[in-house]
Amino acid sequence: MEISAKKRILSGIQPTGTFTLGNYIGAVRNWGLLQQEYDCIYMIANMHAITVRQNPADLRRQSREAAALLLACGIDPQKSIVFVQSHVPAHAELSWVLSCNTQFGELSRMTQFKDKSARHADNVNAGLFTYPVLMAADILVYNADLVPVGADQKQHLELARNIASRFNNAYSDTFTVPEPYIPKTGARIMSLQEPDKKMSKSDTNVNSFILMLDEPDAIRRKFKRAVTDSEGAVYASEEKPGVTNLMSIYSVFTGKSFEEIQREFEGKGYGEFKDAVAQSVIDVFSPIQNEYRRILADKNYLDGVLKAGAEQASRIANKTCAKVYKKVGFLQL
Ligand code: ATP
Ligand code: LTN
């Protein structure tokens, strides 16, 4: 990637399982679309993943699978940098310095920490607590201008912005203060079973989420079972979270507005609506699944992409880290 005047984007996704429809709509889908306009850096966040206990063999395999799925979604390694977080040590190095510029109280307010420590009460480790500092390091080490994520990551981004400004004030201008890029439709895709909860791949009920690698039959079945309401009319409203969620999904995949969708299904039941939503998802995911299988089978190619990505990323990250080490007064020999 040549040096250009384009703004820089960084984002990450954890290799904790196959991506859900929520990950795709809220984040990954936009990553591909943004490549034309920005210099993009996309990371498999395997260091974030171990804040929750992982099976080592699964984590290793899922890291390659996550990379293959990103490429299958249209992320082009000729245009963007794709790499695995642990291959670039500067993230961990910067994270330590930033953690000394982050307050305990700030981290205590993070809602994801509160949620995850309640869900994994037997393993409330220090990494789970300092997770947002590592995320800030991921972003600031590249001086990213923009960070495309779903709405659940907004609080972590606010923290990254605060850490950047605080460091700049204490040690002179060093970091770009990043802006969140959160899509208008689909920033928070909800569980198909409990539409007041976000769709999450770690949910124990498999009917609550659609995975990007689900077979067409599974996709149809899960949408058929999706919780709606007893009214039987397709329109968006706060009182109809299930139907509204399905409308958001259909809108993203067909490009139709909520008004158009409402008109399309006027006088028709939820059965027909759900079938149409399922088909719109299948039409987009099927070609991605074929491409995924092709890329995953070519291990040499995939590893080559990740190796080149780590080298490109390291070049940028090491420069920032050296600058920071100097500014905080670490002895240079
Ligand atoms: P987990 O359930 O294991 O915590 P996750 O499904 O939230 O994982 P992440 O790797 O933490 O996945 O998130 C990757 C990206 O997907 C982030 O940008 C996040 O904001 C986005 N995302 C996750 N869930 C949703 C959702 N339900 N709707 C929209 N975006 C989402
Ligand atoms: N915490 C993020 C994943 C992530 C990330 C990042 C996103 C790790 N580092 C840097 C944007 C920028 C999540 O989605 N759970």
C-alpha cells in the first residue's frame, strides 16, 4: 500500500467463532465498502479473545477462518492491510504505556466489563478489565482517523479518544483522536429470540443468531422461529422490536427503505415477510460462503496475506511506539 493522503481506518474482530449476521451488518460489511475511500487496516483481535477462556486449538483455527471470511466478504489485501493482532507486538507495548494513563474509575464504568464479568463470574481476570486499553492501543498505534464498529463498541471508542487527548496534553501532540463510524441502520442487530438483547455469537440459544456460514435451510428455519408479536402487521415501532429488527436486516440486504418494506408487505402475514428476509440473507451469504471455502483451502495464500499484513502493520506501529517510548522518557541507547 503506497503512502497517500487518504484518511486511515482501523477496526478489529475477535476470532471467537463464526461471525454472526450482527457482526456482518454492524461491522464487516462496511469494512469492504470503505476500502475505496480510505486506507484500511483490519485486524483479527486474538489477544482480546483470550480475556475469556479459549481452547488453544480452536483459537488458532478460528484465527485463520476469521481471516478467510474477511477476505470472502470482499476485503482486498491489495487495498487493505489484514493481519493478526499478536503478530504485531507494538500493540501490547503501547497498551502498557496507555494503561498508566488510564484511570481505574474509567475502566470500572465500561458496560461490557460489567456484562462479561457477570457472565464469566469464575474468571474475572485483569485482562477483561483492561481490554479497552488494548483496544485503544490498537487504534492509536496506527493514528487511525475513523473506527467502523457496531453501537456496542461506542463506549470503548469514547475511552480511546479520552486516552489520546490526555496523552497529547501531557506529552505534546502524539496521537490522532479517532472518530467512531457507526452505521445508521444495523448498528445493533438484535437476538431473534429476545429482540431486546443484541445478537451475539456467544449466546447459548443457537436460534437467537444467524451465522454467516449457516446453510440456507438453517437460515430459513431460524427466521421462521424469530420472535415477533401477535399483531401481524409489518411496520417499525418501539413496541415491535422483533419486527423492527427483521425490517432492519431486510433493509440492509435489499437497499429498501422502511416505508417501501411496509408497503411491500401490506396485508401480508409474518410468514411471507420472514421468508423474504431469509431469502435476502441467503442471496448475500451463499456466494460469500463459496468464496470462504475456496480461500480457506489455500493455506499458503492465506498465510502469505497475513504475513505481509503483519509486516506492513508493524512498520507503522513500530514508528508510533518508538515515538511514545521517547516521549515518556524511556532510555534510548
Ligand atoms: P461476543 O458475542 O463473543 O462478545 P461479538 O459477536 O460481540 O462477540 P465482536 O468480535 O466482539 O463480536 O465484535 C465485532 C464487531 O461486530 C464489532 O464492531 C461489534 O460492534 C459488531 N457487532 C457485534 N454484535 C453486533 C450486533 N448485534 N449488531 C451490530 N453490530 C455488532
Ligand atoms: N473490542 C472489539 C474488537 C476490537 C476492535 C479493536 C474494534 C479489538 N480492537 C480496535 C475496533 C478497533 C469488539 O468488537 N469486541
